[in-house]
Amino acid sequence: MGVAQQQSLPLGFVRGEPVIEKPEDLYIPPDALELILETFAGPMDLLLYLIRRQKLDIVELPILPITQQYMEYVEMMKDLKLELAADYLVMAAMLAEIKSRMLLPRAPTDEEDEEDPRAELVRRLQEYEAIRQGAEHLESLPQAERDYFLAQAATEARELVAAPLPEIALHELALALSQALAQAALLNSHQVQREKLSTRERMSRILDLLQQNQRLRFRDLFDPREGKAGVVVSFLAILELVKEALIEVVQVDTFSEIHVTHRDSIYADSTT
Amino acid sequence: MLIQQLKQAIEGLLFVAETPLTEQQLVEHFAPENVSRKQVRQVLEELQQDYQERGVQLVNVASGYRFQTRHELGDIISRLWQEKPARYSQALLETLALIAYRQPITRGDIEEIRGVSVSSSIMKTLQERGWIKVVGHREVPGRPQLYATTAEFLDYFSLRDLSELPAIPEPATKAKQPEQIAQIKLEITAERATNEES
Amino acid sequence: MLIQQLKQAIEGLLFVAETPLTEQQLVEHFAPENVSRKQVRQVLEELQQDYQERGVQLVNVASGYRFQTRHELGDIISRLWQEKPARYSQALLETLALIAYRQPITRGDIEEIRGVSVSSSIMKTLQERGWIKVVGHREVPGRPQLYATTAEFLDYFSLRDLSELPAIPEPATKAKQPEQIAQIKLEITAERATNEES
């Protein structure tokens, strides 16, 4: 594209003059050209503005006068803000190309496949105009923090949120023990005697009772309602506790009341 | 649970939740009370009715139901703060409009229509606001990224879905091949599906 | 300004402001509209009336007026922020299991079996949860505390007594035998079944 338009770029529109035709309906002062530039969102915007100013139909795109006016603006821009004008220059080149193609006499042979050179630009202009409409729609839609605000109420409910405690299922507990014991088996061999379990529970319960009462009557540790098995468990638990030196069984006289005491209470004074 | 209690509860929830709540979320919230979807829907309708003429209204946006103030009150309420609400540049609005109306779309498409190169700062702003995102690549050389708008975009403009955007003229068809359109449609559908899942 | 508009505006403001608003602040807010204190007061009263039976209510707290959710809705609303419970560590589970199955037991015993020291935080957690307690001291040098499980522990696991604890495979061999694993699996299944019944 570049070379072809270079020669068709009509410098004559500007005549090398610093005084340029004042844009009639722009409210910005003519010397504030940078501001003029910034009022347009791009070359399409400028083109659309020029077409609209003359109340022309996009479809009938009057390429000659529009190109001329467009070039005037581009010249103004070129002097001031070259990088920004680059996009405008591309459009200028396109306009010039269309203009030159329209000026060329058409060869009668390739008439059927010769499209109006303006067609592509018209399509783009129409699409751009549609998008500008879309942008206006967006601008007019209710916007957060401008037209509407989110409604929030205070609540005391937040304070009611309790951090839930982790849950454990029973099988996890069993699994955890077997894992711990598997670990132990690697270290040394611990004896696991499941049948002692109820005895150990009874041991805990007796120790617990002794926490509350320093002395208990031996017979109070047996609950006849538990039957023979229960009595045996309690008895085994007491023996185990004695063996582990956790409790003392005291009988002052023969046939007198047997008492059970916590070893703690005996040593309490000496240790604390 | 009585419908009156449910109504109070949903009303309260919508006023304290940090994000809009969907009908589905509300149904799940009241699962312990065995509240039906129909009941939730009925309450939402009643609430929308109740607040019709009030200073706040119950609106249904892309991510669910939320209470927001009447649009007409914007000026009076924004006086609460010193700062004036942000205004967006024409370039940003045009870029956003292109992505909203013509999604999915590449930067190249945007540049072609707007006639200017797309500024990276605009794309960054739109992405930071969470209004646009990359939804795929067009299968052409360079595999350019395809942009689309997000639920946050719809929320911000108080829209439930894209069909609520005011209509603009359809693009004059020229470039797009039928199979290309079909492909794009498929991508959009896929995108929507994943959105709904999350 | 019509009283109806003022009402909508005050309603909107109260729902949007980060802090409660006093009557005075509202009067000042509407200074450009020349709204009187009497009008503001009237609107506030009307709003209080309007929201009497709703899910949110207009209350006059120390720092002004604000909308807040009904007191009765506390539990239902707090569910919005309910977190999923965390999980206990393997170390805690093993410690609890050892105390449950081998009670009364000292920390030293647990350490010996597990081969690692028992962290104080685990013991604290278990005690705070009310699952274990000190039931005495072993009469050896240092008089270490003896731990046992509590009634709460049994309640939590819906056990009548410790004999109902599931059987544990003996760690007779170094590595787990296939049948051992199968046994554990069976127990888990059985456990699930009973859980579901309850």
C-alpha cells in the first residue's frame, strides 16, 4: 500500500499553512489541537464525525469531500502528536487509495467482480457506529457506585458462628490404635491384651473415684448389680492397681473394714 | 418452616451476604428445614414485589439475587463519599462494548473495528475489574486470544445475562465463515457450562 | 423534596452507609434539599414501622440508626459463614486411641509405643474436648500423670462402656498381613452400619 498512496497524498489541501480552517462545530478552541485530537476515540470516530457533520449517509460515503476534510485534521495532528496520529495516517492512506481507485476508469471486462472500493470502509463504519451505540448503552446502564449501591444490613449472626470441632469416627480410632501398635511392633514388642480392657476401664474408674474421695471402703468398689463378672473385673482392677503401686489396700484389724486409698494422698504432703 | 419465617430469613440473608445469592444457594441453605425450590422462588418473587417502590430493590443479576439501591438515588447517596464516581473513557467503553456485543473477539478484531491499536492499559483495566477474560484462542496463525465478558461484568451493570444488553445493529456479514461462527458458538456454550458448574 | 422521595433516599442511605447514621447526620445530608429535622424524624419512624415484621429491622443504636437482621434469625444466618470442621492429626488420633484402649496410661507409655514424644498441645486439645482426664499418678520417680477417657468420650462415640470399643488387630508381625487389612475393612463397614442406624 505504502508507495502507491505516497504520490496520491494531496499536500495541496494544507498548502503548508499553519492557519487551518477552524472546525466549525467543535467547542474546543482551535489552538488546543491536542484536545481536539483527544476528543476523538480514533480515525473511525473522526470519519464518522465528518460524515455526520454534513448529515450524510454512511452508505453513500462521499469519498472526495470526506477525504479532503480528513486530511486537514490529520495535518493538524501530525504537527502535534505524531505517535497518536499514526492510526489516523493509516486511515488517510486507505481513503486516498479508495479515492484513487474511484477516479480510475473501470475496465469493462472485470465489471462483475469489481466491488465498490468503498464497500469495505462502509462496512467498518457501520460496525463502528453500532459499537459506539453499544458503548452508549453501557454508559447509560446502571453502574455500581454511580447509580446504585449494594444494600447491606448489620447482623449479630456472625458472632454465632462457632468453629466446628473436628469429628472422629469410631473406626478411625481403632485404625489409629492399630497403626500406633504397628509402629510399636517395629520398635519393640508390646503386649496387647484385649481381654484386659474392661479391667483397665475399671482401673480408671476406681482411680477416678479415689480422686474424689481419699478413702473408699473396699466393698463399695463392688456393685452386686453387675453380677459375678463385674465383681471379678473390679477385683482384678484393684489387684492390678495395687501391683502398679497406684493404690493401697489397708486393713487395720482382722475382719475389720478394708479401705482403699490413693497412693497420691499418702504422698501428697511430701511431693507438693 | 412457615413461609413468613422463610421470607424473613431469606430477606435477612440477602442483606448480609457478601455476594449475590442464587435460588440454588438459598435452597441449599434451607436444606435442614426441607424448604422446596418452589417456596424459595415464591418468597423471592414476593420480596421483589414488596421492595418495588422502596429505596432498595431486590434485583436478579448474573450471580444471583441482591439488594441494591434505586438507580434514581445515585446522586443523593454518592454524597456520602467525597470521591466522585469514576467515569470511563470513550476508548474503554468502546473496547468493552466490542467485547460485550461481539464476543468472543480478539484484540485484532477490536483494532480493525475501532481503527486504532488497542491500548494495553485498557485491556489491563478491564481484566483487573474482572469484566473480561480470555476464553480461548482462535485457530489461526498466532492463535490470538479470544476475549469474552464475565459474570462480574453483568453484575456491575445489573444485568442477568447478555441478552439483556440493549440491542445494536448486527455486524454486516463479510469476513466470518459459517464454520467459524459455529466454532465460536460451541466455545461460548462450553464456557457457559463451566461457569454454571463453579 | 417529596416525603416519599426522602423516605426512599434515607432508606437507601441507611442500607449503604458503612456506619450507623444519626438523625443529625441525615439532616445535614439533606441540607441542599432543605429537609427539616421533623421530616427526617417522621421518615425514620415510618421506616421503623415498615420494617417491624421484616427480616431486617431499623434500630437506633448508640451511634445512630442502622438496619440489622432480626435477632431470631441469628442461627439461620450464621450458617452462611459456617466452616467445614478441620481434621485431627494422625498423632492426635493415635494418642487418643492409646488412652482409650490402654488406660490408665502415662505420657511416657504413649511415647514409648509411638516412638515419638507426645505434644502438649495434643493433650490439651483432648482435655479441652473433655475426652480425657488425669485420674492419678503412677508411683514411680517423677510421679507421671495417668490419663483415662471420660464419660463424654463414651457419649461422643455412642458407647455404653469401653468394652464396646471395636477390636484391634494384634500387631504381632512387623508388616500388615493381608487378612489383617481385610479385618480392618470389615470393622469399618460394621461401624458404618451401626452409625447409620443411630
